[in-house]
Amino acid sequence: MPRVTFKNSDGLQLSGVLHKPSFGKPIAYALFAHCFTCTKNIKAAVHIADALSRKGIAVLRFDFTGLGQSEGEFADSNFSSNMADLMAAATFLTEKHQAPEILIGHSLGGTAVLAAAKHIESAKAVATIGSPADAAHILHLFSDHLEQLESDGESDVNIGGRPFKVRKSFIDDVNAQDVRERIGGLRKALLVMHSPHDEIVNIEQASEIFVNAKHPKSFVTLDDADHLLTNEADSRYAASVLAAWASRYIDDSEPGDRTYPEYEKGVTQVRAAKKEGFLCTVNSNGHLLLGDEPLSYGGSNLGAAPFDFMATALGACTAMTLNMYARHKQLPIDLVEVATRHQKIPAADCESCETKKGKVDRFEREIRITGDITPEQKARMVQIADRCPVHKSLHSEILVTTTLADEDNTT
């Protein structure tokens, strides 16, 4: 993921990371605005950007002024400067890549996105995650310091266990914002995502955003998620929903622009960069997949593990074979489901195996058949499952040959 820098309206250098799809040209670009006093590297931002890039959407996440690796002092920033930073990021994408069509904001970043959206004409869809409808909502985070801010003009406050200097100008700026009015005049598709268990920004704030917005608008509850989406499953779910929703508003009328690496028919090509750990891209006869290892094995869990692909091959082949048999015999079958699991077991525990030392591979296959057929017909279909070509290959002698490609042919 390339790191990028660009200047804001004050000439300060802002730092960002641009996530791009592994294959081909992005179908769209998105901007991600992080939460108040957070950085671009908060887990929710990283997970969502990763997930969207796998859906073909490039995402720029960046640090607001005075945070993370961006220049400037946080004390000199405010809600208006966050809006200006967003517009600078949109200009950067427009000039260097492609104008952003999707704006995403987490917490106060979502409120900033709502306020700045009208100034980013290329944006067609806006999504908020755990965002307040009113910028002044965040003032409760340092309510004990408001008196000092009024009298001294500034105060050191503690937010999320970290010290920050806040000036009265920040308070005045958020109080002057009328985000609700801007929500009503958004004129862009809106997705509001919020958890009913959010203890930082209550669900009523999401309701206000939704009520003030005009159609098209959608609301998705994040169930048991916390405000920061610290559970990876929550952030990846949010990204999956967001990508599906945004696809309705993205202009992907020229799919020919999404060029993929050339492939040879009948060949599966795998590419793996050392810096990506176990993650690899798979072009299987023109079909694009991701391979990886689970987190427990040191991977990033962004794709199927190698033995998962083998189990998938067995399950898919079994289902195809059984349905083909059902069609041939005109059996009233509605659905075939195959669950497969791979294990390494001690060879001594396998009575039918010739190998008696070390471990052997064991694939467990469970078949569920939905349809009005007799027990005898079901038993016959179980026998037919063993005729699946992948099953037969796993039980037969397998030869693997390896050659080293000519250097002139490598990229």
C-alpha cells in the first residue's frame, strides 16, 4: 500500500495511505475520514479500506492536521480545518488518480464528511459510521474543561487516555456549525451505520442524521459493535455492506477499463509479494481470488488458506457431480449442500491407510440433499459422490512437476 502526501489549504503536508485493488483499475475511489483525535491507522480505517479495495474500490485514509504523521498542531485545528483537509484530499485524488465518488467518515469524521460533501462535487455516495448529527456533540468529552477554556482560552484535556491541547476557538467553531441543515441539502446517497450499544455516540444521533436526510438513504445497525469497531469482524462487516450499497451509485459502465493480468487458459497463476506475508493473489483461469493464512498462523486472514482451496475443490466438485446425476436421472432435487473439513491426523489412527508413520491428510465430507427422494436414492447419491473427479484424483497417484521460468518471462 503506497504512502502518499499532499498539502492542505494552509500549506501543511498531510500523510495518507492509498489502498488499491490487487488486480486491475479501481472501479471507484473513496475517501475515509477517521474519528476525533484518532489517526488513519485506527483498526476500523485499515480494515474497512482493506475490505473495500478487495471489492475493487480504492480508498485513501489520511491523518487530519496535527494528528498521526501529518504536519501542524492539533491545537490549531478545528472542525472547519477538518473539512478543508477533506477537500484537499479530494483534490489530491482528482489530480493524481481519480475524483472520489464515495465519502466515508467514522465518528466526528463522518460529521465532517456530511458537512464537506457539498464541496466535493464528484461524490455520489456518503457513509457515516457511529457519527453524531451535531459537531458540538463531542464537547461532552471535555465538559469539565469548558470553564477553563472560557477563562484562559485553552486547556489541556485527556481524550482516550492521551493528552491534547484544545483552544476556545475549537469550541466556537463546532458551536457555529449547522450540520443538520447540510444533511438536508446533501443531495447524495446516504448510508448511516451505527451500533445501538455505542457508548460514545448514542444511537439517537444516527436517528437524527437519518431523519434530516432526504432519499436515497439507508440505515444499517452494527448490532453489538463498539464505537471504535475494535472487533475486526464488525469493521469487515461494515465494509462489506458499504461496498454492496455503494455499487448502486458507482459509474462502472466501462468494465473494459478493469484490465487484469493476462492468463493462459487452464492455468492458475499465483503472485505473492514478500512484504505481504502469506497474502497472495490468484488468477485461476481468469477468475480472481485471494489466498492467505488465518491470524493464528501469522497471516492476515484476507483469503482462503491453501488447504481451504483443496476442501473447496472437493466440495464444489461433489455438488456439481450430484446435481448432474440428479438431472440425468430426473430426480426431484432442490438443493445439494456439501460441507468439507481438512485435518492432519496420526497415520496410526487410519486403519485403511498404507502409511503407518507420521500424519496423513483427512477430508471429512458431509452431504445434505434437499428434495423428495427415497432413502435408497439418497444412499445411491452418496455412492455417486465418490465418483467426483476431484475425489478420484485425491485417491489416485498424483504427479507434480516443477520448473523454473525463464527470467525473460518473469515480471
